[in-house]
Amino acid sequence: IQPDGGCKGQFLYLVRKKTCAVKNHFAAVAFLVRVHCKAAIFPADGQDGGIHFRLRAVMEGVIYSLRDCLSLFDAAGVTPPSRMMACGGGAVSPLWRQMLSDVLGCTVCTAASNDGGALGAALLAGVGAGVWNSVPDACDTVIRVRTEQAPVEQNKADYEPYYQLYHSVYSALRPVCHTLATLKTSYQEDRT
């Protein structure tokens, strides 16, 4: 899998309130594959282009969802970050970091410390206890950057139509998600 700016399929990552930008209790997951220039929904059972295709589609869907979350900054009149830190399991993947950088349009860094959550908690506690004057002061003093990945302009441009498609797919599937939730509820009630 290469960070080449979009695969030919999409994973609609809108699993029940998992994203902060989409508030739909009935949202479902969908794999969409381009088949003879038409979109079709396929199950995740190996019939949709192989594991690399599905993995890439899931990664892109999650990142598009994160981009939606960042769009809330714009809506609130706050400038989105030009740099962000990635930590945890996915942060060790150069592919994941490059995809994040390309889709989110900012530099993605990793910290020299592998304990991002614990370090962040310690820094906040230190600010609260008066060790540092502010969170930025604490971060500037303690955090050391291990890697930085800047967006590749061509990849950013290549991802954009897929991101726009992600939104149009959600809008088109919204009534289907509501119907599916109703069917599941009535089916479960019939079985009890």
C-alpha cells in the first residue's frame, strides 16, 4: 500500500456517534467500490478487491472522519492546527502518518516518548501544580519530536475528490441508515 492519494473505494466511517462531526445515531458502515464507473456496496468478505484494498479504504475513511472533526475548528472560527502529534499504535506507520498529513493538510509529528497519554497527563498535572505556566510551555520544555511528515501537495490534490465523495455518500446513505436501524429494531423485537 502506497500513500498515493486515494484508492478506488471508500469506507464510510460513521459508526454510531464515533465521530464528533457527524451526529447520527443510526449511521452504519459501508464499503463502496467503483465497479464499471458505478458505486456498489460490498460486504467485507473478500469480494471487494482484497485485503489491501479494504485496509486502505478503512484508513482513508477514518482519516476523512478526522478531517470532519477538524472542520469544526473552521465552523467555530478557530484556525486549524498546522502541526499535530500522532501517538499510539498507528503512529509507528509511516504510511498512516503520511495519509494523515496529506488529508488533514498539516505536518504530522511523533514524539520521542512512546508514552503519549501518560506524558500528556503528567504535563497537564504539572501545569495545574504550577511547574509550568501553560500547556504550551510544558510541551516546549518536555516533548521532543522524533519524526515529522509534511503533506505532499499532489497527494492532497488527489485525495480531495475522494473526500468530497465521502460526504456525498453519507448524504445519500443517511435515509438508508435510518431504515436499517428500524429494521434491526423490529427484527430484534420479533426474536424476543
